[in-house]
Amino acid sequence: MTGIRFPPEPATRYNNQFEPSREGQESCVFFSIRDLELRKIPFEVELPSGKIDFLDPDLNQSGNLHAAGQAELLSSTLGEIRVRGHLRVTLGAPCDRCLESASILLDTDFDLSYRPADMDIAADEVELDEGEAEMGFYEGDGLDLADVLREFILLQLPMQIVCRQDCKGICPVCGENRNKAACQCRLETADDRWAALKKL
Ligand SMILES: [Zn+2]
Ligand SMILES: [Zn+2]
């Protein structure tokens, strides 16, 4: 990787979304460009709740997060790091319909690529094919696995978090949790919605 200069000081911003954790972070893995130039770096981690800050007080990790895979520097590129592997974690968050606790299991492969943030001209020139790995950016001398995992997990969360598929939610009229007790309120808005759908 001759001809590429990385900032002498570790950058403090990463993808503009979160602070990278560097020194002081325990039990996670830092993929440094220097090491990646020599070899692929395998990883296997078991992270208890709290090791990754999801930046969302409503989102919490239940049990350990398990992740295993490898990071490599793609030799045909200008410093692109590819991190792939498998992740398994259970998260808890309030149900969007009834506000009771909902559980989300993520048990999935991931395949993510990161370009140096100062190579944005190159990034503009390269179009992502459909199905190609997700693309992110890193600054400084490498990439922290905790940041990779956090970002991937946040991307994987469903648009709507429900405690169960048939959660009946909270009655907008009386506020009763309709999973626990049926109320007698008549929901004319719901009827209107169905009527509108039938006309389509
Ligand atoms: Zn619910
Ligand atoms: Zn009601």
C-alpha cells in the first residue's frame, strides 16, 4: 500500500456517527492497517452487555454478543478493509405498538467494507453493485471491531420492533394494552382504513 498516507494522529471521528473506542477499550479487537498489511486478522469475541454502546437508551443487549470472522485489507484497492463473519446477539427494546419489552434476535452473517475517509474521490467513482457488501468509511490507522458491530447491528434492526407479530397494541381510546385485556372501545378509524383498502 505505498503512496497512501494516513493521518499521524488517530482520528477521533468515524462515519460521523460515533466516537471510535481506542485505548481503554477492553476485549474488543482493533484492526490496524499496519497489521492488516501483513496478514488477515481473525477474531472471535464474546462481549457482555455494555461493551458496545448502542447510543440509544431504549436499546439494550440481553446476554452476550458473539461474533467471529476475519478482517482483511483488499489488495486491489487503496486501503479498503473488508470485515466479514457471523454475529449473534439478542437485543431488547420497547414494542412499537404496546411499549412492553420486545426481544430481537440477530443471528446473521455480515460482510462489510470500509474505505479510508480521505479517499472520497475514489469512493465517488466506484459504484456499488447490487448485493455488494455494505460500504463504510474509516479514519486514521484502522478500524475497531466494536464500531463495526455497532453499526451493523443498528442497520439490522427492523423498521418496526414488535413484541410479537400479532401484538394488538394499546387502545388509542382508553389506553388499555389490548394484549392483556379486550376493551369495548369502537375504533372507527380502523374501520375506515379497511374500507379505504377495499376500494383499491
Ligand atoms: Zn407489543
Ligand atoms: Zn379501549
